[in-house]
Amino acid sequence: MAITIYDVAREANVSMATVSRVVNGNQNVKPATRKKVLDCIERLGYRPNAVARGLASKKTTTIGVIVPDISKSFYSELSRGIADVATMYEYNMILSNSDESTDREVELIEDHLGKQVDGLIFMSDSISDEVRAGMSTANVPIVLAGTLDVEKQLATVNIDYEEAAYVAVNKLIRNGHTKIVFVSGPFTRDINRISKKVGYMRALQDADIPVDEQFVIEMEDTYDGAYEGWKQIRELQGQPTAIIAGSDAIAVGLLNGIRDGGLSVPEDYELICFEHSILARVVRPQLTSIVVPLYDLGAVSMRLLTKLMNGEEVEEQQVILPFRLEERKSMK
Amino acid sequence: MAITIYDVAREANVSMATVSRVVNGNQNVKPATRKKVLDCIERLGYRPNAVARGLASKKTTTIGVIVPDISKSFYSELSRGIADVATMYEYNMILSNSDESTDREVELIEDHLGKQVDGLIFMSDSISDEVRAGMSTANVPIVLAGTLDVEKQLATVNIDYEEAAYVAVNKLIRNGHTKIVFVSGPFTRDINRISKKVGYMRALQDADIPVDEQFVIEMEDTYDGAYEGWKQIRELQGQPTAIIAGSDAIAVGLLNGIRDGGLSVPEDYELICFEHSILARVVRPQLTSIVVPLYDLGAVSMRLLTKLMNGEEVEEQQVILPFRLEERKSMK
DNA sequence: GTGAAAGCGCTAACAC
DNA sequence: GTGTTAGCGCTTTCAC
């Protein structure tokens, strides 16, 4: 049996209320008493039971984080940002993987709420109605990190992906390209379908370049998928000369496909992509990319969540972070 | 105020004990009663409070995971393995980053134990005395994942890194090399100092190749560190012709250093490394490597932890998983 | 400045 | 098969 607050109280000849005050830093304790209690705590090796505390106080100082797959660098970077801010505010984090399954997502939300998390950070490709319904039963705040809410009702933290795509495509256009292929991850991901693709099209339209639907190619967002997927681009009519890739995994897959096929970047194709993880830097040529501030996305999401949990007034629930363009060698 | 078991009991005209039985799948409930209770649960939107349950049952179905840095692929892969098995056994996981700081590690252990985790999985470069002391106060099982215990007292799951290094170096030797450089991550990491380095030396000794201490180079375990660190190797006396790298981040850093310096792999240097993450596959030439089964390391650690938590008899607390050698193009 | 006592929402005997 | 009741280890009034 572990040491309880009661054991400490008996040992120190005070009531458990006083021990509780000492443990919680309440000032209404005579210094001498405080010292006596602290000594007993030390001597007995008392460790407050956070579960009991959680039940009594209705706060667990724990937040939930639901992520598609923590082994993907996109989410592990983001999670690190969340974790650091969580630590700063003395929250622990329960982390779960959903694999993008709606059923699993709903289950996990229910599960985390049952564990009485004080708040929830959720990431996914898209918010299904079921998930939305699950969230609506929550009595704690929820923030979407790096995840769009098409209804714009939930708190979110993102960059302006549409603008980023616009900027990237525009850069290709200014380099003289008119035949620009957009290689996207799955359109089941809102960010791909709603933001990046739209930014791509808008950039073309603003430059009076006709949009060729076959130049929009959807594929799995993985290195291997893109390496294989390269064949689709090679066989495209219309001789494209530039590519914007939805992620650096895709970009690197294409790059290796291009080179293993005897062509080269940026001579035969100029290439620009999103993300700029380590992948974009280890390949030659290094990839010119839109840098998505993943860590910050996480950190700001958690910061927003703390405000919401504290009931603070938040002027804007839809936070947009800046992105930047990192120029390397995959464009001339 | 949330719906409690008591509300459901009143609504269904049964006692809270019966509701508890239904919720917990206890068979001693008449089907009709069960249905009635289930209906009320559904209707009221009752969600069991896991905190209250944890306090009453002294089990939280939550484990703690303490990791140096979740944003490093090594740990995020491993954590995914842990998470999947945890899900299988219906545990949640509280995940925290220690950044290898002993103080932080001790704090986190204390913190997790305070949250009443049912078990703990710990990862670090090395187990300090303070951490060992913190662990000794735990009344729940602890497993070290991908982390050595030099005292061999704690439960651990690893591969035989020494043997792996031996195999790798041996492969270089059989290709005719005698001047083999070992580029290691920090020797503050037990696995580097105690296992890999020893395997390297043993392979040389078994082949009657004299060990040249300057051929053992310690550097930061990062791409950028190794890219810079390449200079040290270039300036080495004795003309080494082969390199074994402690990780693929190091290997890729060296590879790019070598190539940006006008030399090439495997012509000027043959190269072999540990890990084989995506990095090893996107570079050209692809890297021949020892594959460390990170996911499995995590999964098996969690499986072991479940056994320990159940009080099951475990024949061997020091689990060794197999590794394999993946032959690609950085060796002839 | 300190103590007594009533919960927090559940589980787990034990009784019937 | 179901109900009663005593905790689990704290926080939090409310007295004193």
C-alpha cells in the first residue's frame, strides 16, 4: 500500500487538509508547520495520487492528442511542439494513433473524454460527421492542429496552404513555365483538395495559363508511391517542364524516378515541394520548398488549448501561421 | 455536470452496482435488465469516468512512455510499436520527452508514477544512478526499450548491437578492407560505447587487423554533424577505405560530404550503417545497412510490459530481437 | 492558521 | 440476479 496524504498527516501531527495545503502551495500555512510537513513527505517518500486529485478537483492536468500516425515525421514534429508547450503548462499528454480511420477516431475521442482529459488536440485529413458529432459531446475544448475545418466552427491552427501553393506555383511561372504538374497526396485530405489544389489553379488562372486537368495527379503520399507514380508523369501528353509536389516525400520519390530514368532536375524538370523535412536536404539537388512550421503548428495549438481550458477570451479561433519559401537547387 | 452511474441507475430503476456490472460486462445480469440499462446509458449519453474507476480499482489502464525526443524517427517508430500493442491490450499511453536530461528523466518518472500508470516504458542513452533510484521507488513494472541496462537488472528489449556491428565490420573485412573507420554517435550512449564499438574491435581483432584508435570517431548523431564531421575522416592518416556508421543519419551526412568533396561511394569508400530508415533508401547509392527493427522493439517491449503488469511469469527479462543485413549499393 | 467532514464517481465485497 | 455499503485518496467548503 502506498503512502497517502493521511499517513503524512498522522506522522506530522496535522490534519490531511494541512498536508493538502502544503502540497498545493497554499499560503495559509505557518512556515514551521510547512517545514514539518515537508520533512514527513520527504521521509515517507509520499507521492500525491494524481488520480484521486483528479477525481476530487475535476481536473487531470492531462490533455489528449489524437494523431493519424506518430511514426510519420509530419506528426511527430507537430507532436513535439505540442508536448513542449504542454510541459510548460504542466500538462501530460495521452497520445493515440487513429490511422485516419473514422471509426477509430470516434472511439478515441470517446476514450480520451472518458479519461477526463482537460482538452484535446486532434489531427486528421478531414473531419467526418461522426467525428464532429463525437466532438460535440465533449465538455472540454478541442483544437485541430494542421487540420482543416471546412465548417470553420472548431478552433484550428494552420498555415494558409492555398496561398503557399499559389506562391510556389507562381515561382515556377515566373521561371517561365506554363506546363506545370501538381502532384498531390490523396484528395481525401482536405488540405490537398481544398487548399493546395485551389492555390495551384488560381496561380495558373491569374497568369492566364489554361488548366489542364491531366496535370493534376493524385497519388499516395509516400516516397515509394511517388517513385512508382513518376511513370504517370513521364507518359503525360503536353510535355510538362515543372512540378509542384504536395510533400517532400513525394518530391524525393519523383526526383529519384526522374534521375533513375536518365533525366535530371532542374534541367529537365524544375521541382518545388511542401514541407522541407530532412529528406529535402539530404538529396541532391536539395529541394526548393515551402517550409511548413510543423513544430510551431503544434506549439501554437497547445498554447491555444491552454487559453481555451482556462476560459480565456480568444479573439480568433482560426489561427494562421506564416510559412516561408526555402530556395535550394531543384529550381534554376 | 456530467451523467454519472448514479443517474443511469435511477433512470433504469436498478442499483448502481447493476449498472457497473453492465458497463463492465459482468455476466451476472439478467438479459432484460442489461438491455434496460444499456438503453438508459445510450439515452442519457453516459460515459464512464475512468478517473473514478482508476481510483476505486487501483488500475488506470494507462502506461507511461518516456522517450528522449519523439520527433526523432528512431523513437517515433519505436513508439508506434508500443502504441499498437498498447491499443491491443486496451491501454492508453502518456508520452513525454526527456531530451536525455537526467533531471528531467527523474522528474518524469516521478510524474508518471504520480499519475498512477500501470507500467512504464523507458528509453534513454544510458541509465543514470538517479534514474535507477527513481525507478526503484516504482511499484509498477518498467521495461527499457532499445536501451541498455549495464547492470542487467531491469527488463529490456534490444537487438544484439555488438553482434550487429561485428557482422557489419566483418562484411567490410571480407570485401578486402583493413582500414575501416567506425563513425559513432556519442559514447554517452551505452549502445555506442559498450556494444557497437566493442563489436567493431572484436571483428578487427578476430581478423588480425590492428586497431587504430584514430579510426574510431565519435560525433553528434545527426546529418549535419556528420556532414561537417566528414572533414575529420578526410584528414585521417593511414588512408581508410571503408566506413561503418552508427546510424543512417551519420552515413548520409558522410555520403554527401564525400560526394560534395568530389569522391564517391562505393568506389573510394565502401559504406555500411545501422538503422535503414527512409533516409538510407532515398540517397544514391542506397545504403547497405544493419536493419534495426524499431517497430518490433517497441511492440515487444509493450508485450513484455503487459505480462509483467499481469504478474505473469516471464522466463527471460532481457529480450534480444534478431536484426538483419540489408544489402544495397554503398558496398561493392 | 488549522481541522472536520462531505463529497468526487466509481469498484468490490458482502448480503439477500 | 440484484442491492447496500464501504472505501479509493484526494480537494474543498465551512467552522473554529
